[in-house]
Amino acid sequence: MLTDIHPKLPMRDKNSTKNFYIKKLGFEEFGNADYDFYLMIQKDRVQLHFFEFKDLNPGENYGQVYFRTDSIEELYQQFLNNNVEIHPNGRLETKHWGQKEFSILDPDNNLLTFGQNAF
């Protein structure tokens, strides 16, 4: 039986990735070991893992994660208050498929979409 999923995304620079997710998005480091080329973070019940890919071309990165939330407006406002840039095509809105969503890009162009059932 499957119990959890922890997406693994590429990162070019561990410090940049760590600062973005911790300082801007409110995640915290997970685990008690600090690996040079690997990062594990969590927020609430969600974990993300990152592997170093120094030669990553952000323009060719198609990493994506969809997060479900039960407080989309609060999360959106929190990100705005932390000066997180909202994706130009991903402003908070209700989609025709019944989800209220918004999207951001991390420093390595991984697309992070946050959604809540609109009904």
C-alpha cells in the first residue's frame, strides 16, 4: 500500500534553493543529516527532496509539483507578503475544472502549483 510521495526535483545551488523554500515559502529542513548534494525540506505534511544538478538549464527544466491545500487564499497572501513572485500565467483564480489555483516558479524553474477544491 502506498502511503506517501516525496517528489525529487533538480537544483543548481543548494543554498539558493534552501533559502527560497525556507525563507519565502515557510518550509523547514527535514532530517538530521546535511548532505552536500541533497536537500530535504517539509511543510506541514508535505516533503520535497532536491538533488544537485549544477549544469541544469532552467529554461529546459520541466519539473512540476501540484500541492493540494485547504487554505488557498491564506497561502497565496502569505506568499505575496514574503515577496514571492507569482507566475504571470498563474494568478489565483478558479479554473473551469473546479480548482482554485495559483502557480510560482522556484529558482531552478520548477513549477509549483497550489490548488484547492473550489466547490
